[in-house]
Amino acid sequence: MTPPPLTPPRLKNDCFALPAGVDWTPVDTALGLLRANLSPVVDIEELDVSDALGHVLARHAVARRSNPPAANSAVDGYGFAHAATGEGLQTLPLIEGRAAAGAPFSGRVPEGMAIRILTGAILPAGVDTVVLEEDTAGDGHRIAFHGPIKMRSNTRKAGEDVIAGDVALPAGHRMRAARSGAVVRGWDDKGLGFPSPALGCAVHR
């Protein structure tokens, strides 16, 4: 006797298929719904920055000053006014003194002259460009290098990382060592608001 034919269900061909009429929710949409409907369930703690590792910012951290606070040199080298240079071999006399991080040069560098400058030093008045020490030859009284060199080469402008008044770290950011250092550079460390970490929801895949 011949057995009756088997009738399988319609082929879905996808183990991730949802029931008819049901669609996957995009991750960004799901995250948006969570943010819109969840709120902190813990009190805000006032912590010193040194004690804030692992905590989450309860409010925006706003920069009280720009970082860097002034235009400075990104390298060890020699600073000068770009307008005094051009193409070909450039030779500039050195003025007395130097500019270093924490020990700025208080005078003005005349156009057509250069000054020794170290990494992190504030650019002295009259300086807008720095040439790498490795790209120069010198005798202690003058330096020589090949031009042309781009204006503002090897310098960092004021506020390149963050400008005073801007939000540097948003509320909800979890504090880690690197970011704690940024906060210390941009604000005092008397205390910021952080909620203690807590589990808001669990998502299963």
C-alpha cells in the first residue's frame, strides 16, 4: 500500500524570519526608544574627578577654558614669521632666548629672525610657523632650511581640542582614565555630578 504524500509547510528559508507583518526594529530606532523612555533610577553623586572612574556623567561637562589655551608648538624646532620665508634655501638669524612649555618667551620675534622653541611652548608674538629641528642646520647663531614651508606648520591653534563653553563630554558618558585627564585639563577638580552605574535593561539576542 502506498503511503499518503507528505505536505510540508511553506518554505521560509530563513531562521531569522519574523511572523508575517512583523519587521525588525533597526538598532538606532531601538536605542532612540530606550533613551526616550528610560530615566536614571539613582541619585546624583558629587565626586572629585579622581574618584569618578567608572561613573557616568549626570550632566554635560562644559569646558571652562580652551585646550590648548593658546597657539603653541607641536614640535621641537625654530619659530618665525612665515611672511619672511619663501622658496629655496632659507637662512634666519636666531634671537637670544627660547620658548618652552611653562616658560613662554615674553618678547617679540622680529620678522626675518627665528627663536628656539620646544614642544608645547606658546608661540611668541611674531611667530606663526615652526620648522622641525631635524629639518634644519645651525651654528648656534642662525638656522638654515629648505623652503617653501607651509604657514602654521607644526603648530596647534588655541582651542584645537575644545573651545571654552563647548560641551566636551556629554551627559551619559562613562568616565575612563583618558577622559578623566581631559576633564582635569579643562576644568577644576572640585567635583562633577555623576550617577552611580545601574542596570537599566537587558537586551537578549
